[in-house]
Amino acid sequence: MKILILTTLLAVLSCCRTEARDLHIDPHLGDDANDGSTSPLKSVRRAIRIAKAGDTIHLKPTIYHEYAGFFNKRGESGKPITLDGHGATLEGSDEIDLATWTEVTPGLFKNDELLPTLNLATLWRWFFLFDGKINRMGRVLKGSSDPFRKPAELKPGEWTFVGDHTKSEGGSDSDKAIGSFFIKIKPGQTLKQANIRYPVRSAGVQLSGDNAHLIIRNLTATHPQNDGFNIHGDCRNVVFENIRAIECGDDGISAHETAQYRVDGFTSIGNGTGICDTGSSETSYNNLFIADCVGVDLYFLDTGRYSVSNAVVLSSAQRPMLVTGHASGRCSLTIDNLYLRRTGDPEPALVASHSRVTARHLTLDKLDLRVIGEMSYDACLIDGQPNPAGAKSPGARLDQLIRTVVPKSYQSQFRNR
């Protein structure tokens, strides 16, 4: 009898220890000394650190000046760790420190140590925000960039960098960049009135190491130096739902190494690249919208296996779509119901060597397609021409896509199409 009672008690205690928790975060009223359940935590970092299999982290729907980092974080099958942003924003920029800027001529300011760890890769994707408006000065990591201007040539709301910012032969993206930033503001305006911000965090959401059984949903990442959602390592059973990446220094989302994840609901606006997946990663994107990116809209490379479905891309980037593998293995992309309209200068979508694209219901509007690798078609329209013969206009399918994935602020661009 005693043994039975003890066994029952241990079972009850074990059940209590593994019961899923709701962890709440309030960056204004929370405290990281709290347990997160009966009283809120202050930081996303602390919540992720203490979260266990089955727990859900709830963010108060406000702005957080931090990133969400998952490093060797694992839930369990059927008991994932969930981060629910509830509409929260992870802000990657901070206000400039006025005391560190020196006025060299009226309205022109200089800073010699804005970012002591600045490297060339970061410099290539750098930007400032002038009163909420991003200015990249025509520069992007994955594409052609304008040369830096001389400080005397700057107009209000512009910036430049002067120093050692040239990639040396045999160098790497991690090479340190040494020099000074310059910013120009309006005549008669104070530096404080100019309301200038700069990117201080590398990513909005960062995964690195061995991660598994995670769900990240209802969250916006904006203004980091690098990617909105930066996924490294060997992640498995990771799901993103209803996420947004807005005006990030490099990619809206990017998979590396052997990462595997699924995305259902992704908006990528104003980023260096809409999506860039590399390595031998395996990713799928459903309900996707991309617009106003700079370097490449859709970029899939190396030996990975990727899929895109139910997607709308308004392409003004330097390249609308690039799929490319290499001699060690083929890059594979499956497309099902993608409408890609070119709004920038004429530039074809490219399926490069060592790659294969399988396309069904692909519509390329106002752009052509160049295929060097392999491509198969099923009911596709390429620059208005059916492939195969008899393929029909997207019609009702596109109408449904617009209602489902296109933000209201962009829907007017589809009127009278």
C-alpha cells in the first residue's frame, strides 16, 4: 500500500513538473526576477532562457528594443516551445547618441566610433533612419551599390562613410571597417530634432545551433543590421506563422547550413533581399508577399530544397528571382501558385546552372525568364505567353491571392490590372 501511494505521488509530482506554462512579457512593467506566470517578465531573452517543452511565451503587443535569440533550444514532439508576439515588433534600431557626434560644418556631423565592431559586410548593408524614413544611400549587400559620397556632397537626410571600406584581395566580409560616418540634416534643425536612428541589433529573430520543435508567430522584425529572421544551424520542426520583416539591412528571412523550417504567412517589405536561403537547408513558404526590396526578391542557392506557394511578389529589386546551385549539388525550387510582377527596370528571372525549378501556376507579369538550368512548367504564363500552350490567366486564383496575402496598403496596385 505504501509503495502504491508513493508511486502515485511521484506520478502526480512528475505531471506537475511537466505541465505547460504561459509565460508573459511586459517590457515596461515586467521584471526578469518574476516567474512570468503569476507576474510578467521584462525581456524576451529571459523568457526564452527559462522556457521548456510545451511552454508558450506571450509578448505584450508593443515595441521591443531587443532580439529573440534561440540558441540550442528544443521543445519536444507534440510539445513545442511557442513564441507568440500577438502583433509585437522587434525593433533593431536605436536613437543615435547626440553626444558622440561632432558638427564639422553647419548641419554636417561626424562620428568616428559609431560602431566599434563594424565590419565590411555590415557596412555594405548599413542605413540610417531620418525621422522614420530609411536611407540606404543606394547600397545593398546582394547587388550593385553606389559608391560612398564625399561629405561635402551630402544633402539633408543623407549620410556617408569615409575610411578603409574596400574589400582587400583575399579578404572576407568579417574584415574590420575603420573610418567615420557623416550625416547631414536640414538647415536650422538640431540633431535632436532630426530624429535619427541607426541599426544596433543584428537580427530580429535569431536561431543558431541545434534547435527543434519551435513555433514563432504573430511577430514583426524591423530595422536590424542583418536579417529580420536569421536561421543558422541544424533546426528541425520549426514553424513560423504570420510573421513580417520590414526594412531590414539584408534579408527578410534567410536559412543557412542544414536548417529546416516551414513558414505560413510571411510579409517581406523594403528589405535588402526578400528571401535568401542557402546551404543544404530545406524550407517552405506559403501565403507570401514581397515588395519594395532592393537587391533580390527571391534568392535560392546552393544545394537546398525549397518551395514557394500562394505568393505575390511586386518586384522592384535589382533581380526579381535567382535560383542557382553549384558543381557539388543541385538547387531545387518547387513553385505552386506564384504571381510575380516586375515594377522596376526590365530584368529577367534567372534559373542558373546546377538548379532545377518545378513550376505550377507561375505567372511572370512584365518580366521574362532565362533558364540555364532545368525547368518544368504546368499552366504557367511567362511574360504574358502561356507555357505550355493553352495555359490560362490566373484570374480568380490571383483575386483570391490578393485578398489573402497582399496588405491593404498595396491592394490598390492591382486595380484595373
